[in-house]
Amino acid sequence: MATPVVSGIASLLRGYNSNLYNDDVQRIIQLSADDKGDPGWDQYYGYGRVNAKRALDYLRPPYTLTQSSATGGTDVGSTGTYQMRIYGVSGLDPLIYNVKHHDIQKTVTF
């Protein structure tokens, strides 16, 4: 039941600030939810009841959103080759490609 409501809030946030990444939108919706039940996430209410106004307020002053990136890391494992359909990637035709999954770990300190 919540999917259309959460999708609507995600669209509202992206419409207000098109530079948001998917994980930005996800975290803003989680942080702005009205906590219900046990404090924090719980199996009955999840993160709580979504709150579109509070989510939108997180994109306005006095709040600031800082996006950082990291490069490098250590390849700690990979899978065998498997097939995956890839589409919507600049420079690649929408086809089925042979791919390999790599697990990369990086330590980040804030």
C-alpha cells in the first residue's frame, strides 16, 4: 500500500532537486518519517509513516546536503561470468552482456 505514496514523495524530491542521487532520496524519506511503534526501524512500522512536508523541508535551509565521492578500494572477491541485460547506459547497446561481479571494499572516514 505504501509504494505509490513513497514513489510520489521520491518524485516530489527529485522534481525539487534533480541533482539528488537515489540513495539521497531514500535516506531523506527514511529520516523524515514519523516514527511509530518502537524507536527506529521495527518490523511492524518500518521507519514509520512517511512525511512529505518534512522530506521536502530537508532540501531547504537551514539543512544542507553534501554529496561526496570516493575512488579506489580493494577487490576482495569476484564471481564467475554470468549474463545480464544492460540498458540505459551511455555508450552501450541495450543487449545481453557477459559480466562478472566484483566486491570492492574501501574504508571511508568522516
